[in-house]
Amino acid sequence: SLQQCAPQVLEHAMTIHRRGQLNFTGTFYSEPVNVNMDGETNYRCAWLGTRIVEDCIGEETDGFYLQERAYHSQLPWILSHANVSWVPVITSAQDDWYPFSLIGSDGSRTVCVPITRHGGELLSRLEQAPGNSLLLIEEDYEIPQSFVSAYDDLVKFNASHPDVEAKWITVKDYISKFGIKGERSVGHGAKARNLISGTYSRWTADPLDIIVQDFTNKAMEDFRAARIFNALLRRSGITACDIPIEESARPAEMDPVTWNIERADLYPSIESRFLARDGKITLLSRAENLLLWAVNSDAKGWYPLYEKRRERMASLSESSSRSRELIDLGLSALAS
């Protein structure tokens, strides 16, 4: 979006980055909430989102930001295979002052940097913080006053504590200078934990959410089956089933209700640059692009516009259609 509509914003961020004051993290493509995906889709979303960011900035990212801080214990495996250096997590422990080795359910490891929620907590946390500790704050980019208040709090603290100095530092520089301390596991974590607005209930329990999730589950299953089947076909010498998308016998359908909703086709370079098969847009690349796009959490829970839900269901349905078309072509090839 920035490259297309506001490249000056990206260039300004790069200028700050070149001064050593800003680093770019990886993140998910389309920003899904982890509980809505299977492991393979979760991994591919992390891989694709990070590759897009790195393509924009021309270098490797530093760390990985989780949508809504939604953490689960399989993520260390996913992040370690995506070459992620560290991940911020709300650990719920008040004595988490240092980054540590985060152990996943299978023993995989990544570096966890505990998040200190700002919201008025920063000054009190600074009062309690031991020497050389790291307080990681995070806020929304569109709420700049949140950052300004954090800056003001730090100035006040330093002015009233002449014997202690609090400094701004990037996570990358902190880990390089001080390293990490200890290792442990962390349970499921996100910013919303209560029953009314919990991570699981908020994004899965609404009746319309359940409908969207049903389309999601089918699209993930169809794509997984199509990839496996295509690999077996190629192993058997049948290579013509993942056809170019322009040769597809099933035309794409446009839902007029979603005409003003952000769609995957607004970013045509994503599929051609990162998902194309042998340089071509094929049934599988289209199925994958639409699947990774449509698991976006804004269609459920966070900003549940009816039109957005319709768009996501349409994208998931087309993803399933492309996957099933490949499977049908493969079955016909085997039967001939």
C-alpha cells in the first residue's frame, strides 16, 4: 500500500532507519490471528509477509511482529524456520525484564522479548526495573500521541532520577550488547484474554465468524490436498496439471457487494514476485495467494464488516475452486 499510494512515507522511514533509529520487523501477510490457521498456512503467511517487507526495504528484517500479539506454542518452530531473530510476546509475568530463549511445544527455540504495555505503566515499570533491563513498548502507528507520552515519561524519569539513566535502544542493539537470560516456555498469549473479548472467542465464536472459518478450513484443506497431489503427479511424470491461470476453465467471479473492499487483486505483484511457479501464475499460485490473503483477521472479530466477510469468503471459495480444478485435472490425467 505504501509503495503504491505513499512512497514518501516509506522513504522517510528508510531515512530514519539509515540513521540507526528504526528497524523493520517481519510480519504476517494480510495480518491473520494465529488461532484461525493450520500450521502450514501460519508458516506460509509468516514467510510471505516477511519476504514482502524485505523486498520493500532491500535488506533482512529484524524480529517478527505478531498480529494482536497472538502467540501459541508452535510459533517457535515456525519462526525459527522463517529465520526470525526475535519475537515480542505479552508474557503476563511482572518480573520479565530481559529477553530470553522461548521454548516451543516441540523444543524449537526463538528469542522472546517481553512486551511492557504502555498505557500509563511505563513510569512505574521504570521505577521497578533492574539494571540493564529492557522495557519493550508497543503502540499503534495511527495513534502517535501514545509514543509522545512514552517519550515524555522517559524525560520525566531521567530528570527525577539523576543516579539512573534510561535510554532508547533498538531490540537488535540491546541483544547484541547484553544478550539474553534464561529459557522457558510461555502459554498462549495475546492482549485480549477475558471471556467477553478473548482471543479465541473474539475471532471464532460469532455465528458469522463460524461461517467464515468454515470457508477457511475448506480452503486450507483443498490447497493442502492440491499441493500433495500435484507433487505426486510430478513424481509420476505428469507435469501439466498446474496450468497457467489464463488456461483455467473456471472463470473468477466478482461479488458486487465487495467492490469497495480491499482485495488481493489490488496487489498483483505479490503473486507474480513471490508465489509464481516457474515464473508463471498458475492454479496453485492463485489458490495460495487467495488463501493467505483471506485468512486476514479483519473479516472476523476485529472489524467485522459484512462486506469484508463476503470478500474473504469469496476469496476462500475461489482458492478452493483453483485447488479442486488442479485435482480434477490430475485425476483426468491418471484416468486417460
